[in-house]
Amino acid sequence: MHNTRFDKSRLPSRHVTEGPARAAHRSYLYAMGLSEEEIHQPLVGVATCWNEAAPCNISLNRQAQSVKMGVKKGGGTPREFTTITVTDGIAMGHEGMRSSLASRDAIADTVELTMRGHCYDALVGLAGCDKSLPGMMMAMVRLNVPSVFIYGGSILPGRYQGRDITVQDMFEAAGKHAAGLISDAELDIMERVACPSSGACGAQYTANTMACVSEAIGLALLNSSGAPAPYESRDQFCDASGVAVMNLIEKNIRARDIVTRKSLENAARVVACTGGSTNGGLHLPAIAHEAGIDFDLFDVCDIFHDTPYFVNLRPGGEYVAKDLYEVGGIPVVMKELARAGLLHLDCITASGRTLGEELEEIRGEPDGKVIHPVATPLTQTGGVVGLKGNLAPDGAIVKVAGMSEAEQVFTGPARVFECEEDAFAAVQARTYKEGEVIVIRNEGPAGGPGMREMLATTAALSGQGMGKKVALITDGRFSGATRGFCVGHVGPEAAHGGPIALVRDGDMITLNAIEGTISVDLSDEELARRKAEWAGPRNTDYASGALWKYARLVGSARYGAVTHPGAQAETHIYMDQ
């Protein structure tokens, strides 16, 4: 008997399950043990980024089984599949990082291809790493199917000498070790206890930032992102997400009904008030691009500028992701934003209800330590700030959470490096000088290729006690774990002939996060003269393969470093085929 809740004649899976012409297709489904009833129910893709690369992903396969149970409860037939993940913690500080941002778009592409190829009707996506979260959400919006996102959960903090430690402490410990501040034995002990469980890096780095985004943007059920990965209670959220996606199919609520200009603004608010990763300024425009919404880095930064920072999370603050969960999580944070009139409450969510309706059920209040009242924030403006000036006409971004106002203005001579490796070597050898602005170029999306993160370099500076005594700018990116005056996403990038390509050692650079400016003390005439003399982009070793393709397709970081024309160029919608 067919499930009468769902009209298969309007769902993509009809192309593989309905009518005599699809007998061969159905024979494949019978071969896998599906019943007649299951074949004629909606087919729901359950996509995970599971792999054995890192703890971020290791629990996703287990959680997917609970999602499948929820889909079955809701009257659907789950079809599990996997896609790739490149884990930044493993890829950091070497050539592997070139694969990281490219993996975001590969995830979106492969999920799209799997869904299209098998005509699945809806998508539940599980992800746990910096690029897999936005990649999965991009696929949902691109396909515009009924969709529910689930974060795999954060890692538990390690304990060392009576305090919580995270992987950030390990990157900084490497800098301390290089400076002779800690011994081999101490480093050895720390690395064995820093990451004691499954789950993504445990503070407000990129993965947790984008997990918060998934709830704020509406693609994830409220509070589903909070519980750490080892908690069995995550299974209840996974089960509920499977049920929820069936409700979305029945009501024909699709990803682009959820991801709107208003919901993107809500997401940017949450990034700002939690002191989230600067990568939020890269991924939100990319998600918007999939929906055909104009929402670039400047739009994101405008929202950052007038959003109070009131959630005290590392790396700028004191607490880790588990602590946020224990005091009520992102729902309490959003309730505070709503109290200040800073949220659009009419946005629809994965539950099928509006954000306002969902928040009415939240009883938690700020604890005053992890979550401060919005009326008495840590600072009056967001933890992430956009910059613009003659050194970055297409913008740049810096995380200022945990920095005093005095630390948010910096002027110094440029010290130019043509790649991250050269800069890291100089930091390790301590051949740089206090007061310099370290410039790392040719690390943008196209020029890297891959727009690498610079955590190894910034963490080494912090480990040497120099994190606030120098500044660093790059056309690459920074990890969410970065702290100090570190400006990323400088655009146009060097490979595209941006002003960062023209800077020379000794040029005076001024960074002002209070006024939102980034400038080099050169006249327009001098910049034009240098541009005329510019020899063109640096050659890379990537003359074939995936990174060669990526470098030729990828666009500006201002618009999310996307690799295709987006929804504005669409001529058909997958769900309506």
C-alpha cells in the first residue's frame, strides 16, 4: 500500500520508482532488500562526511543510523551515502591546506551529483568539519530540496594542569616549544590529552561557528548543534531530524524557503555575537550565492559592525563549546538577540515553524559567564570586523573578539613574504621584528591555489608571546582559532593583481578595526606605477588535477570564493524536473 501522505507524482523519485518503464530500476532496489512499500515512499538522501581522517567526522556514521530511523518513522525511505572531507586540523601548516576550501565546493558538487543521479526527494546532511558544514548547506540550497542539516557535535576539551585545553593550545604549544618555553616532555604530554573524544574542534572556531549558523539560518533544528559528539543524546536530535525532513516534504518546504536574505542576516548576527570565525564572512556569501541572493562580504560585515559581542567563547574568550551547550546553547543566544530586536523572527525553520515560534519555547536565560545579557555585552560591536581601503578595495576581515580598543589600531612597516612557508620559517627563526606588519600573499583562492589558513604561523607568533606585538595580513584565510591582529581575505588577491601584490618591504601599513580601514601609505599614482610594472601572478606547481581546475573556476573571496554562476543563472530547479 502506498503512503497517501505524499504525492509521488510531484517528487523526483518518481523517475526511478513509478510505472512499468521503471521495472529495471525497481529491480535494483529490491536487490537491496527494499519492500514494495519502501520503494514507493519518498526516497531521502542521508549524506555524511564520515571518514577516518580526524575526530570531527568519526561519529557521523553512527549518527546517520538514527537519522535513518527518524526518516522511516516519518514515512520515508532513507538512502545513505558519503562524500569527502578535508579536515583542517590535519591539513594545517603544509601543502594539504590547499585542498581545504576546494573541498567545500567538492562536497557541494558531489552531494548534488548523487542526489540528481538517483532522484532523491529530500536531504538530511551530517557534517563535522570546517568546510563540510558550509559545503553540505550549499548543496541543500543549490538543489532546493526539503533539507535538514545536522552537526556532528564538538569534541570534549582536554585537561592539563587544571585547565581545559583544545587543539588551539597545541598549535600554540608548538610555538612555545620552538621558542624554548616548554620541554619535549611537556609537549608530549599535552598532545596526548588535548583531544580526548570524537567531535570537531571544541571552541568558536570555524566548525562550531558554522554549526551555530545552521541553527540561526534555519536549516538545523533548534539546539541540535549543541551536544558534544560523544553524547548519546545526539541520537535524539538525529532521529527528530529524520522525522522533520518528512514533514518538510509533506508541506513542500524547501531549502530556499528557509534560506532567505533575512535568515542570512540572522546567521551573521550569531557569528558576530559569539566572536565566531572570520570564515563566516566567506561561507555565508557562498550559501547566499546558491540561493541567488546578493549577500557579499560587505553585507556580512555591516551586520557584524552593529551586533553586540556577548558570548564569551575561545579563542577570544574563556569557554569552550561544551560550556555553551550546558548553559542553553544557541537558542538562548538567539533569544537575547531577539530581545534586542536584532533577529528576523518570521523566518521559517526546519521544524516547519517560524524562528519566533521556536524561541517562544526557550526558557533559558544568560548565565552571565558564557552568555552575557545582550544589554551588558563584552563589547558593543561584533567580534568580527570588516575592513576596506586602498590595500583592500574588495574588503578584508579580522576577528577582534578579546582585543581591547587600543589593540585594534596598528601601524607598522610591511614585511613581505610570497607564501606561508616563508613566513612560518621567519617566525620560527624569529627573524621578524616587533612592530612589523607581516604580509603573506599569493595565498588567495586562485593564487594559492586554495586560500590556505595560517593557523600554524599565527599560533607560533602567539606561542612566542608576539601575537599582539606584530600584525599579519594575507589574501589567504585564518583559522577560527586565530587570535591577535590578523587580517584575512584581502581582496582583490595578489593573483588577480590586487594592491597586496604591489606592497614592498618597508611600506607603512595602517590597520584600524575601529574605523574599519586598511591602507598602505602610497599614492594612487605610485600604486598605478607599480601595477604597470607588475610581472603578473606567481606560477604554482599545480598545473593539472583538481587544484588546477579549482584555480581557474574560483572567484573572489568577497563573494564567497564560489566556482559556478549560482542560482541567478539557473534555467531549471531540480525538484521541479
